[in-house]
Amino acid sequence: MKRVGIVYLITEKPEARGVLDTPTETRRKTYCEEKSLSMTEVYQARASGFLPVIRLVLPQDFEYRGETLCEYKGERYEIIRDYRDEKTGDSTELTIQRVRGNAAKAAEEPETEGESGDL
């Protein structure tokens, strides 16, 4: 059984990363399928200093635009790996790990820039 959910892909704007500035961000909503990681993936990633927790599959490869953060099920995650299926060209897998010390913003926030009503 597929576990389908909603993920918010987050882009931080680098020009607002001064000492006293609060980073600004853009959030885009898209659908995803949650998949577990293999033990091999987990061990290899941990050996490199990463702590992956799950893999999200975006059904359309154009949905991912190089974002480095996402919010899924009310928690904020860092995207540590993306993989586009070159053979079929129709999906992108994102391997994610929790961002420590950051609370996710409320999912009810209005979306900005690139909001897609075609979902």
C-alpha cells in the first residue's frame, strides 16, 4: 500500500542571511510517496556523517527544483540526496534527514511564489 502525503519544498533566499537578518524562504506544496530506506543506505550515509530517516518520491521530476529543505508531516527536514529516474524520467527521490533545532512552520501558512493549483 502506498503512503501518499504532502511535502512543502523550501527555498531559502541567500540575500537575507546576514548576522541580524532572518532568512526568508519560499514554500511550494507538492504530493509525494513515502518510502523506507534500505539498511545499506542508512549505514553508508551514517558512515559519511548523515542521518537519513526516509525517502520521498515526487511523482513528477519537474517538481523538484534543487531545494535544500522541506517540511513533511509537520517536521522540517534537510534534503541530503536527490535522484532522478533517468530511464523513465517521471519521478525524483529525495532522501531527507531531520533539521535539529528548527521547528516547522504551520502547514496552514499561505503558499507563495510558484504555487501550483494543478496538484
